[in-house]
Amino acid sequence: MAETSLLAADDPPPFEIVNPAGASAYLLVCDHASNRLPRSLGSLGLPDAELQRHIAWDIGAADVARHLATALDAALILQNYSRLAIDCNRPLDAPDSVATLSEATEIPGNRNLPPAAIAARRAGIFAPYHACIAANLDARRGANRPTILVAVHSFTPVFKGVVRPWQVGVLYHRDVRLARILLDLFRAEGDLTIGDNKPYAMDDGGDYTIPTHGEKRSLPHVELEIRQNLIADAAGQSAWASRLARIFPRAASPLGAEFSAAQPRR
């Protein structure tokens, strides 16, 4: 019973699919799209001001991803709940899968959880979101559609007192195909400070979406991080989506004709 009771009937589903019939080779995902909490979890003991901060979600990432999905004619899968409920870009055995401390903020509602409560979050949010991504990738493979997987994230300009100078970060692990192309294209823009595997370096212990859905399927992939103060409002979100919509079709071409053929001409 506990595993089925996390989300009430009037709670939103754990994921949203935008433009499911998009013709682009790109499939976009957004792991930290929302700061929403299931009603059954209340506020996790946090004031609303904390739930508006970067500890609860990737500020601006969802709207950039929505604009980009439209511009590229790409499908987009968004995760509908705060990472404070469960982090959908962490392995289930990671210490911060259900975080009790985020940056310097204690999360009272996540402390001393019984196994059934953690299982309910896994079953109610994590599992269906990743099953949706897997099902979409399976369908694309079955239809012989080329796929480039992009996880859209954002990062706080200052973390634990350390200023982060990068406007955009390109994250990768073992497979560098798309990351190297994007790094070169971002550098050619001439007005950006680019993070090469910064502000985070991807690894199996701290990342789940790209290692699971990108690396294991041998798909070209990247995790993109945009600094949050650049996309905190509608103007910044539109500007960054326009920039990415110009760059991403050019990034597909070096991967092969099958990838570039599905891209819009810009």
C-alpha cells in the first residue's frame, strides 16, 4: 500500500511529455524541472523560500527545454517533482538520492525515513519517469530513428560561497562524441566562458540519466548545464533556447548523416 500512496489522485503525474511526435533526432529530458512536492509530503518541513531556491529544482531549465523542444521539433520529457522528494538524476543507492542536507539546508521531512517511505518515492516518481524515457528510446529504436539524448540542467551561480564563472557547462563521461563537438561550437561563439565537465564532472556514482539511458545504449549524449541567473526570467530563457536551437543542428551533422538529416534547417 505504501508504494502506491505517494501521489494523490489530484497530484500531477510524475512526468510530462512535450511534443511526443517531434521529428528531430534530439530527445530532450529535464530531471529537475519542478520544485513541486507531492501533497502527501507537505513542505518537507521547509519554508516556501527554501523551496524556491536551487536546492529544490533547476531554475529556468524546464522553460529553456520547452522553447528548445519547439525550435528543434524535438520530444521533451520533464520530471514533475522536486529533487528534494527524490533526485531523479542520482542512483538509488546514492547518499543524496533522498537528501537530508542540501548545500547548507537541512531537510527535516527526509530525516529518519523508514524503508517503506523511501520505496514509495522510488515507485511513485523515480521509476515511472525513467520508465517513460526508456519506453521512448525503445520506440525510437524500434522505428529505426536516430537519437541524440540531451539532459537539460541549470546550476547556481554561487555554491557554498564559491563563485562559478561559467555561463554553460558541457558534461560527459566515457563517450565524448557530442560533448567535444558542443565544446568547440560554444567556444566559437566568442562570448562564453564554458565549463568542460564543470561545474560537475559526470560519474556513475553521482549521475543516473545519461549513464543509464545514453551510455548503456551507446547513444550520442550530453548533459547541459546553464547558469541560473542567465535563465531566471523569460527573456533569458528565450535567448538561451534560441542560441541552443542555432547550435544543436550544427552539432548533429558531425555525428553522421542519419543524425543531421532529421534536424530543422536554420
